[in-house]
Amino acid sequence: MIKEYFNEKAAIWDEEVSEKDVTKLERMARRLDIKSGSIVLDVGTGTGVFLPFLLSRVGDSGQIVAIDFAEEMLKIARAKRFNGNVCYLCADIADIPRDDETFDNVVCYSSFPHFQDKPGALAEIFRVTRSGGRLFICHTSNRDEINEIHRQIPVVQNDIIPDADEMHGLLSVAGFIDIKIEDDEGSYLSSARKPLCEAA
């Protein structure tokens, strides 16, 4: 049902739903500790609203794998023909068709509330993140604003950002460390790191 919802909304998403304030998107991208040349997984990329800002971080030598389970959303993102190294992948976050420890960073921009199995999704993200790699869960509105918007839409009314304690617990159980949760007036950012593997 959730997949059908996003496929149906794809055509009007950019006009009616997505963030229009470029300054907010630029500011959020700068807050993410993404280095030039990084390989980044953009989870729930949708129509690609955040892609140009991630591309500006990874530079010409980096790569972004843009994953979404809604094929209509991905069609729109792909049609934008962003200038950079982007690979589009239609798949579910619960089953990412990539090898272990593939990505330097994983970004969930405006997508985490819609993960139907959050523990399972985080376990899969942990699997594909490289040792020492970072996960960023971010929104250009705060937690209360996002949750209130979702509660007014029947299909996604239960798709909410957990409170700080629950989010910390979810990330910790998945194996992440250095967890930091910032929820301010105009944005939300949870960040965490996969521990470095100890040499045998």
C-alpha cells in the first residue's frame, strides 16, 4: 500500500510535497560529513530532490547509488539527468542488492519514517556501510512538524520519526556508535557511525 501511495504521488511530488527552499537543502548537505570521492547510498531518493546537493559533496570522483522502491519516483529522478555519477536502483531498503561494506555514507533524507520495518532496515544499512562509515537520517523540518504532517495522511499516519530515546535505541541495537540526534526549530538530523573493524 505504501509503495502504491508513492507511485501515485510521483507526478505531483515536486510541485506539491517536496522541499522548495534550496537554502535549507544546501545547509543540510553541508552538515553531513561526506567527503569528496565518497560512495554514498541515498535511501528513498524519491524524485531526486536531495541528489544535486549530495553530488556537490562527493564531487566528480564520488558516486551516489540512489535507491527507492517506488519505480515512478525513480523515473522522475532519472529523467532529471543530474550532472554527476549516479546509479539508480529500484529495490526495498530491507533487501539492498549490494555487497557488505560497500558505502562510505548512507543518507536517509525524508525517508526514514516510511521504513515499515525500521530495525530490519537499519540492520541492512549497517551491513552495506563500510567500517567507520556514517549514517545520516535527516529532514529539512523538525520531528514534530514531520510527524504532524504524516498523522494527517491516512496512508502514512503511523510513519513517524521516533523520539530521541527510541531512535538512539534503534541505532544502537543495529550496531551503530557515536550516535548524535539534533532536532531543532527547522531541521532534524540523526547521525551514527559503524565501528571500525579490529584487525585480526
